[in-house]
Amino acid sequence: MLIYPTKSIHLVVITFQNVSKFKKYEYFFTFTSVKFRSIFSEFPFFNYVQSKALDDVLYTNKNFVACAPTGSGKTVLFELAIIRLLMETQEPWRDVKAVYMAPIKALCSQCYDSWSKKFGPLGLTCKELTGDTEIDDLFEIHDSHIILTTPEKWDSMSRKWKDSLLQLVRLFLIDEVHVVKDATRGATLEVVVSRMKAVNSYRTSQNPEAGVTMRLVAVSATIPNICDIADWLSNGSEPASYLSMDESHRPVKLRKVVLGFPCSGTQTEFKFDLSLNYKMANIIQTYSDQKPTLVFCSTRKGAQQSAAVLAKDTRFIMSFEHKQRLMTYANSTLDSKLRDLMMLGVGYHHAGVDLSDRKLVEEAFTLGDLPVLFTTRTLAMGVNLPAHLVVIKSTMQYVAGSCEEYSEADILQMIGRAGRPQFDTSATAVIMTKVHTREKYMKLMNGIEIIESSLHSHLVEHLNAEIVLQTISDVNMALDWIRSTFLYIRALKNPSHYGFSTNLDRYGIEAKLQELCLKTLNSLSAIDLITMDEDINIKPTEAGRLMARYCVAFETMQLFSRVTGSETLPDLVDLMSKSKEFRDVQLRVNEKKTLNTLNRDKNRATIRFPLEGKIKNSEMKVNCLIQAQLNSISIQDFGLIQETAKIFRIGMRISKCLSEFLTQQSKTGFCAALNSLILAKCFRAKLWENSPFVSKQMEKIGLTLSTAMVNAGLTSFSKIEQTNPRELELILNRHPPFGNQIRESVVHLPKYDINLEQLPRYSSATAEVVVKVTLQNQAQLLSRRTAPDHHYVSLIIGNSENHVVILHKLKDSLLLKSGSWTKKIDVPKASKGNEISVNLISSEYVGLDIQLKFPVYYSAAAQNLGTKIPQCKTDNLVGQRAQHSNCSETQKASSAKKLASKRQCNHFCKNKNLCAHDCCVAVGQKRSANHESSFSSYLEDLRNRSDVLAQTPVKRLKWMTLKFSSGSRPPPNQISTVSSALSGWSTAVPEQKKPYKSPSSLQIPSVTFDLGNEWDDWRDFDDENLLNASETSPPPCESSFQPQVQQHVQNKISGSYILSQM
């Protein structure tokens, strides 16, 4: 009997059972508060493994590792560690933060459900943090006391929150730490644990007086080198304490059987797997003891085939009541094949089965009504389906187009399903494999295979992440980081496993590890993910930060680096489908018909960008499923639906990484950058950018209701907003106030407006354009917003040479405060055209984008008109203005720049007609005016003003004529007009009525206008008809001179027309 005295003692008597000797003991220990008793109310005693670990876990703060058989109750050790943390912290436990990390999401879900009930009454909140999506509300994580996560998710989170969340963690719990050997997931677990150790060392060094440290507690299946794990989890001064228990202490005694079957060299993996189906009945009869049997198969089709073969070859002896219960389950199933099999006592269970059918199968098997269940390893790991007999049919699985062996973590997890503590005292696990691999699995089953590191094969991604976190800044620091990993510990003991010579000493192995780091760094530097100088100082680039932030594979970043900048939308979709993250998507034979129909079919809707030929590999399958989802094409196959959901979960972060990668690259890839922004938004909205199914983005609107709205012509947000709510309810067959809710959601979406204006300061190389983005419904959004707080729009402008002129992100929060955003940009002259493409792209919503073209003018354009008129200067060009709303596009001419004729010029410009000084231009105009007739000068001024006021009300010239005789001067109503229309200028040649008699006017046609004293005051001109005020047709001249005057006028007006159309 052990008694631990404290100030506030509540004595709790808990007994444990020694399974090996089947004797009961009483074990006394104390809690500082009676409230902790409820956590262990589910069982009356601790088992032998839990009791042996209790002293180290509950009454010390040492790092601890427990190695015990699967099913021995190791989760209780984590609960004791949490209680130890609570005992050391004063209530209300605001600073308590513990992280539980498990390699499988199902384990996180099980612990979340259990711990929410146990620790919830104590005031602790739990949060499950798994999956590929990012949590938008970070405060939800910060306010949680216990975070349950996977290595991959915590890896991504710890890369972003180095200085905030990680500093608060006091307890780090690692479940199934033996997964560190796994070839695919082990490296991530190893890096995350090493990172948490580094954070703890950093926190201790920064504030040694506080004495606040982070404790590591890990549990593992039976492995021989548990001492290596303890060395790895040391606190810097001493290794972790550890407890190693063999299989004899398992609560349910497990019998392990490995059967080897012959396989000829010509026999494929599929034929070998098929041959095992006919041996299944004999194995079940031998080892099941007429109790529930769970059979793991490598594929969905294999599970169904095995179930059908067993039902055909075997008849189960069941009572009449048993058969009636199976009949009830069978009649409720939707799958006809499953229905027939369940009546015979056999079922199958995989991700392709309908959810309701899966629930029925799980219930029937758990209650013992279904004798045999065939399932796939992926789904069964997420469902607690214990059985007396577990059979692993073949140790090979089909992954990414090829067959490979199960990971050891998967094997141990499947074996762990054997044994039902509430029903059995023993269980059996059978592995069916080939003869030549039997010995390997015998070692695994007996727990005698050494655990090695797999970090060396995945070093590139994790080394880049540490560089971004600034854990590594040179090669020496990289070696220091390696020393904190499990790789370093095992490389010293077993160097041959990592490709090193066994004759090397410690320093030789460290040199090899440093060489491995340098090789990896060169690979990162080759595609500009990091930069290195001559002293091997390392700095991350923006591309490297993106790779670490979005957890993108190195091979995927290599694909991104090959983008040329001219990629179209289908090119980027094809690029996405080739990402390494989608390598595990398999193309099954029974899916090809469905996929080919989605690709090309004359009788139904197909994908937007059809693929060439038939669907023949996994990349084409991913491409087809992406486009089918964006096209809102209904898919009936449940397996394809689940895979599409997975593709989009991963694709959202990859497309986001791609868009940010391309937008921060050189300015020569406008087309690719624009399309990447559109594609990232499409992945988020699950719609194409031009999709009519915009209503599907609204809450409570699915594909069916959205289709009804499209059929009613409601294909844009503006149309939905203009529709009466009652009409919406009639279309959707819903009751009030459903129509009001939908319309209100649309009304409170942000509505943007783009306004562009070119400033009248012209250069031959650069134009100045003012861009203004306005939030039109600012007042409405202040009270309510449909879009999330993090919503933003990207303004991207490019020219005809595929160069990015500007790229800027505008958050809604910024526009809500100011109402608008304005920026002046310089637009360099492009050789292929002077038109720029202006795009405003929403980050999440389809239907809010704005895209328009805007012509830009340069002084060189005016010089290359082919006209000899010196008055066609850059100063006569006016600022062009374009406006665009969500539904329409309009362009308006800007107001004219005021002449600076009254301003004194002090500049010494050589050419005052081409410089940008207003005063110089005014002087140049005065000088040129002295060399022209009053008539030519008037025509030039009239043309300039008509350019300025081409689309505005104009002034009627007050023409004060002198008294004239009936034949000397025509009246004003006989003057021919020069009118300006939207399409350009048009000229009218005056009609000649009789010859002009004055020979003195042959040189220069002269018309006298009496404007009084108001010549310089343009405000006296009437706005109404200035465009109709014409040049005065001079009295007919001699025939020899008339063509010259006419040609002169036409040249001037033609020059103005060309100028206005550029």
C-alpha cells in the first residue's frame, strides 16, 4: 500500500488486476480534489500496465514513454498526465493547454468524444483539429484547453504559430509513437516532436526563472528498442522514463497466426488476392470459435468479391430469431447485393457503400447479429468494430497505380481490432501473406522488429519548413537540428540502414548527415525555395515560405516552377491534377465508364474542357472529377463523390499556394497569375468563374435548388436581388420567409465598382492612370455581411505583352472603413497594343468579379498619326475614363485639363510642344498661333474642345455677326456643320452657291467673328449645341485653290479621329 500525503487529501481506493496471474490488488493514491474521481468512474480498477506507470505519470513531471500491447488501456495514462497538469495549476486553469497527437483521425475522434464528457464538467474545453481545411477562427483554438490533432495537421499549424500557440503548450501527448517508422507518415511525426522539443528549449532559455517547461508523454505498441524512443524524448539533461510491457500483459490474450501461401512468379497480385477468397471459409471455421469475424481486404471490389464467394461456399447455422433479425436489417438496406448477402450472414463495409447502409452494417456486427464482415482497412480504422477473429487477407494494397505492402502501423492497427474486453478473454489475429514474407510478419507480430527513422527519405520538405521557421540558418545549425531527431539516434546505432558505412565513428556519421543536409539544400536552392551565399548562410524565399505554409510537396513545387506564365485555365487544372498530393487516388476499372461519360457524351452535360481520348490514369481521373464538380454535374457513384470531396479539400490549399506562387513571381506572367487567382476561387466556391449556378454559394441552397433557379433564369446575383421573395419561394417550392432569407443574403454581398482615369500628363514610355475601387453598398454591409470577415478581392492589371502592371489585395474590412480605395499606377508602353486588362477577382465568390479593357494613350501615338498638323500635341489628349459595375460596363471621357495660358513660364525646354509642363505648352501654343490664320486657329480650338466634350452637353457659340449685305456673307443658318458622334468625327463639305468675288482673299480665307470682350471667357458659351457649331464655310474660291483648303481641313479632322480611336 502506497500513500502520498498532501494538504488536501481525498483517499481513493482503486484496484487493478494482474492479468498474468489473475490476482486482484488494492492500490491507494490521492487526488487533491474529489472532482477528479469522475474521470475513472467507468471501470472499478486499473489494470496491471496502468498501475505500473501510475507513479511516473501522476507524481512526477518527467518525460515518459510506455510500451505496451495494443488494447492494454494506454489512453488512461494520457488522462493521468492531464490530471497531473491540473494538479499543478491553479484554477480557473487559463494557462492549461495540452495537445494530443495521434496518427489516425479516428483515434482523435474517439478521444474527443470521451474527454469532452470526462473533462467538460471540470471546465476544460476540447477541440478536434484534423483534416486539410484551415480553421478560420484562431480564437477557438486559443480558448481550448485540450487540442486533439494529427501529425500532418499539427505540422501545418506549428509552422504558422511558432511565437503564439506553441509557447502555451504545457503537455504534449503522443499516441502510437511507433508510427515514426512508417514510410509515408513517420517523418512528419518525427519532425513535429523534434520541433516541440526545440520550442521547449527556446522557451526555457528565454525565461529560465519561470520554470515553465513542456512535458512529453508517449505510448507505443510493443517494440524492442523503446530505449531509443526514450533517448529521443529526453529533456536535454536526461532521457525520458519508460515502461516496457510484453504481450503477456494484454487484457485480452491475443493469439497471432501468420499463414504463408505459395505464389508463382507469373501470378499477379490480383490473382493471388483472388485465390485467397477460396481459403477464407476454412480459416474462419478454424479460428473464429463461432464468434464475430472481421476480414480486412485491400480494395473495395475485393471486399465485395470475398463476401460473395464466402456466402456461396458457406452456410451459417443460425436460429430462427437470428435469421429474422438479419432479415430486418437486410430489408432496410439500399444496396441490393448487400441485401442478399446479409440474409446469409455476410456483409461488406467500405467508403463506396451508402452511409445509411454502413450504419446498419455496423450496428448488426457490433450486436453480434452479423457473423462475418468484409471491409477495407481505411474505413475500419475510423470505426470501432472489435471482433473475436481478425483476418488480414493479403498484406499488399493497391496505391497510386501499383501494389505495395501495408505499413506496419496499419498492420498493428488492424490487429488491434481483435479482442472484445466486454465479451472475450482471448482473441485471434490471422495474417494471410506469401511464403517468402511470412518471416517478416512473424517478427512484426511478436514485436521484435527494430523501429527505424524514415526522415532521411522525406528530408527536403521538412528541412525547408525549419528554414522558414528560422530554426536553421546555416549548415551547422542544420546538423544541430538533425541531432534532435530520431534519425540521429538510430544512425549512430545502425548506420547501414541509412546508407552509411558501418566503420564510421560518431564524427564520420555526423559528417555524412551534414553532407545529406547540403545535398538537400542544393535541391531547394535549384528551384529558388531558399537562397545560399558563399558561407552557406541560408534564407528562405517567398516561394519556400509558401511551400511550408501550405504543406506542399517538393515535387509539386517543381511542377509550379516550370510554369511559363502564359498558361490558360485548362492548363492550370491539368497542372493541379499532376500534383504529388493526388498520387494516392486510384483509377478503378468499374469507374471508367462513368468518367468517360463525364468527359464526352452527346446526350448529357459534360466537363468544360474535355480530355483527349479515354480516361486511362489517375491524373485524368482527378482532372475529370475537378471539372465535374466545378460544372455542377451530378455524380451518382458514392465512391467518386467521396474522392471528389477529398480532392477539393487538398486542392483548396494547393490552388491557393499556386496562385500566391505565381503572383509573387516575375512580372511576365499576367495570364497565368490571373487564371491561378480564378482557379483558387473556383476551388473555394466549387464552381467555374462563369457558372450560372451562383445561387449554390448561398446557405441552404444545394445543387437541386440551384438548378431550379437556373431554369427560372436566375443566373446572377443581380437577377436574384431583383426577384420578389414570394416568386423565389414559388420557384424553390419553399415556404416564407425562405425567399426573404435568400434575397437578404444576396443583398448583403459586397458590390464593387472600378473607375479608371488617365491623367493628362503624357509621355512616350509611361502613362499615369488612377484606379479607384468603390464598395457600392457600404452602408448596407455595416449592419450585416454575408461574406466572411476574411473575404477580399484581388486587383490585377496586365498589358498586351502579358506583363503584370499591378497586383493588389483589398480586404472588405478596409473598404468598409473608407468606402473606396484609390491608387495611381504607371503603365509602361507595350509594343503589341496600348490596351490594358483590368480584373477584380473575389477570393471566394463566383459572380462578383469585374473584368474590363481600358485603352491607354501615349505621346508617341500622337506623333505617329501621319499628319503634319503641329497642333496635334499630347496636351490636346484628355484623360480617358472607364467605369464598370457588377452587371454593366461603361466608359466616359474625363474632364479637360485647364490651360495654363495665364501662367508665367520659367522653364528652358527645347521643345515646348512635347514637354509635360503646362506653362510651356501654353507658350508653345501662343507661338504657333502667330503663324496661322484666325480661321485655322479657330478650327483647331474647336476641334480640341470637341475632343474634350465629346460625350457631354456642349455650349452654343454666341455668334455676334456684324451687319452684312445679302451677298457678302452667308447667314449663320447656312453654315455647314462638323458633328461628332460616338464613332468618330464626320465632315461636311460646304455647298458652293456662287463664286467669291474678292481676289484679295485668295491667300487666306477670312471670316470675321465678333465675340465682343468675351473671347477668353468660355463660360459664356451655351452648352446646348457647340458640337453643331460649324466651321464657317468660306465663300467659294478659285477652283485652283479650293482643293487645298478642303484637304487641309480634312487632314486636321482626320488626325483628330485617329487620335480619339487609339
